[in-house]
Amino acid sequence: MAGLWAGDTLEAAMQNVNQNSRPSDLKITELRVAVVARAPMTCPLIRIDTNQGIYGLGEVRDGASPTYALFLKSRILGENPCNIDKIFRKIKQFGGDSRQAGGVCGIEMALWDLAGKAYNTPVYQMLGGKFRHKIRCYADTTESDDAKIYAQRLKKRHEEGFTWLKMDLGIDLLRNVPGALTQPAGESIEQNVTRQHMFTGIEITEKGLGLMADFVAQVREAVGMEVPLSADHFGHIGVNSCIRLGKALEKYNMAWLEDMIPWQHTELWKKITDAIDVPTLTGEDIYLKEHFVELARNHAVDILHPDLATSGGILETKKIGDAIQEYGVPMAMHFAGTPVSCMASVHCAAATENFLVLENHSVDVPWWDNLVEGIEKPIINRGFITVPEKPGLGVTLNDDVVNQHLLEPGHYFDPTPEWNKERSHDRLWS
Ligand SMILES: [Mg+2]
């Protein structure tokens, strides 16, 4: 103590906070990307460098172009990265639904990582502290048209310790079954068609509904009734088929039915939700809290499901959780990325009271854990992630492992001077 007060200056005190950084003088000097492939998604990592040697890690939403982050570089150069909300409000206009928000959110994550390192504090602590030490996870499970095989895969997840399961349950299962679907000739049942559900004219028949219900029955037989079981990727079917399918699944006590129709249709969602006694859920493609609040206020779905790499980053997603909690709506979290954005989600989940469960798509990728160092391994241990206690997001990259899995070999955080001057007249009002 004598040593600390002898200097008797704020600077001395701040140096005691962190030997590496004086937060008030911190400035952003560079933004670089390194794109990881087959994780199993394509995941653009970003690194924001500063004038004091510390850097922040973030990640653009899976599958999105790193350009979404790079074209914001000129807007953040010279800013103090600890002014997270100020910078977020400056770049927020360059985000949009789904992947369009990838750059804004990736930068926001990296700013939290930097602020945490500058102040020597884990991100969850800066958000107001923890509601939980461990984050419950559910895992994506590779689909099979054979109910018995699929049931065994889900059973394996349960045995691995996952306390929440999710399956895909699409009309593609009915592809080769005569009389299972009513559809206009030539209309595709593929999920990547751009036509929204209500506009395909595809409806499920009684026979089709029976087969889909039986599929779930076989999964329930394998995993039991006790574990929560969610379902997703139903295909582009009409609202009435969503309702009839929901009713057919009621007896299997599903945890939620996800994205039965696009999230934009609040009133149609409410019609489905009011008609079935199974929780409904949407949200992974929504940017900013306003749309979440609209869905919650109308009780159009039972559970909301932001992906922090789309919804607006760490602070906006905590705000979403807190706002929908006022309406009695829980927050599950979509996630598909590397351990970097996983940790962003983990800190947010720890600090948000109405959090339910966090997704993971990489349980079967053997090198996924090895991309980072500094945290407990395995990262998902018996279905839970322990909230890190190190400053910032709490992870550093393992350079060798990331280098082995780059989309473009050799391009690991290259300098990006070509993005230093990108500009437009950014004002939003006159
Ligand atoms: Mg989904």
C-alpha cells in the first residue's frame, strides 16, 4: 500500500489496475481478420489492435463475409475501445438482420475483450455480474432419415451429459412417401428455397403428420420424456400445417418448435402460438432489441432466441434478455462459431437472468476446443461451459491450430491498410 500511495497519482493507481494498459489513453490502431473454415461453419475471427499492445478478439457471424467488419475499420480507428456503447451506436447503422449484422457484432465483442483486458476484469463482471457459474448447452445433432439412427444419435448426446437436446424435424423426411405432402407440382421442399413458408402452398397431410409424430415418438422412446427436446427446420409449410403439426406433437412435450415461419410475421406467429400447447421460438436472425420486444410484448412466441453475433453483440443481447423478461419471456441463445464468439455468448448468458440454454454446432469437430487456450477443457463438459474468470472474453488463440484451419492458408491477421479510409456521409438525420 505504501508503494501505491507514495506516487499519489491517479496514474499510479491505474497502473495498479493493469500494468499493460492505461485505459484512458487506449486507442484502436488496426483491425485484422483470420477466417476459420469447416468449424463446421466458416467463421471470420477479427482482432482489434491498440496503441498499448493489448488487442481484442471478436468474430463475425458464421457464414458472413469478413467485409462486414472490415468496412467499419475506418469508423473505429483512433477510438478508445473502452467506450463500447459509444462505438456501437456509431456503427450500429451498418448492421442488419442475420449476417448483415456480423461486422457490427464482431467488433462489439472485440471491444468488450479489450475493455476487460484494459481493466483486468472478465466481461460478465462488467455487465453486472453472474446469475450462474455454468452455462447449459444443447448441441446440434446430425440428421438421419432413419428414426432409429437419429434416436441413437440423440441418445448419445444425452449420454455425453447434455441436459437439453435438439433435433431437426423437416418435411424432407416425407420426401419419398406418397401421400404425405400436398404441394403444387414443381414446388421444392428444399429449405434453401427463398420463398417464405406461407407462399409455397405446401401442406402436410394426415399421413405425413402421423409419420412426423411417429419419428418424434421413436426419439422420445430412446431418450425418455424427462430431458427437454427441441425441434427445428420443419421446412416451408403453411401456417395451418404448422398448427396441425404442433398439435400432433403435443403429447411428446417438446421444449420448443423453432422458426416454423419467418420471424417477421408477428401476427401469424401469434396465431400458431395461441393454437398449440407447445412452446414456440424464433430470433436467430433478428438484429436489435426492438423486434424482440415486439414479439415478446405480443406473446407471439413463447421463447426468444437471439444469436449474439446478429442481435447486436454482448450488451444489446443482455438488454434483449432483460427487456423480454419484463413480459415473462425466457431467452435461449443461438450460436454457431468458434470458441471466441462462444465465450461472448457465455459471458452474456452468465449475466442475463432469464437465460435458458446456449446452442453449439461444433461438438463433433475434434479440433474446435484447441483453437483457443486459457480456459477449462473440454470447453463443454457434460453439457455445460464454465464461465471464464480471466480478463475480457477469457481466451487467447492457439496460433498453430487456427493456422491449420484457415479458409485461405497463410492469411492469418494480415494488415488491412486498404480499409483505413473507407468513408461515407454517415449521418442518419438532418
Ligand atoms: Mg435454428
